[in-house]
Amino acid sequence: MSVGPAIQHRSRPVAALGCAVIMAACAEGDGAGAVVADPVYRGIETRLLDGDLVGIAVEMHGASGPEHVISYAECAAAQYTLIRGYGFARHVRTLVDETGGIWRADAVYTISAALPRGARTIDAEVTVANCALNGIPTV
């Protein structure tokens, strides 16, 4: 199933995703009886594929949906970009899978010193700061 440009998800429909993310973040009333699992970030694997092309694989439990694990991969890519001495990344593709409550994302990014062309660019410094604010770990 296609989630968007170059993003694939093999387990859940995405139509209700926005509602699922909102519902996971909010509880009605005083929150009594609301069950919201804390995500468990289970690891990041980075691999330099070729020159400026990097592969990022992440795994987590308790994700609120595919966007949650995609954000985890993006945070890892942004930190990796900074570690390599660059300032920007461009998303190439992400594959997402969920099995037994374990979410996995396998993403590919290009990294560069200058802002790359394309609509799916990442300012690494800004992204890493946002990840820290949101409690999402990086490399």
C-alpha cells in the first residue's frame, strides 16, 4: 500500500492515521481509564551506502502509527547528517512494516552541506532539536 511518495507500509491502512495519532496524544476528561503506551525505541542502524547516500533502519514498540516510526528514522538521519559534518538531508524512500506490535522503518537519505533540491529536505540541526523536544532519540 502506498502511503505517499516513496513511502510504503505493508500492514495497516493509513486513512485513519491522523485520527490515531491525535487519539494517542489526547485523552478525554481526566484521563481515567485511558491507556496510552509509552513508545520503546529499540535501536538505530546506520549504513553509508555510497558517498552521500545513507541507509537508516529503526525499530520500536508502542508506535502510534507509521508516522511515529518514520519520525524516528528521520531523527536518526538528521543526527547522522550532523555527525558526518553536513547540514542537510533529502529523503529518498522509506519502507515501514509492523509485525506483532513491533514497527520497523528502513529509510534512505542523501546528505549534503548545501540545501538539496526536492520537496522532502531536512535541515539537520533544526530536526535534531525538534527530536530532542519530542523525546525521540537520535544516533
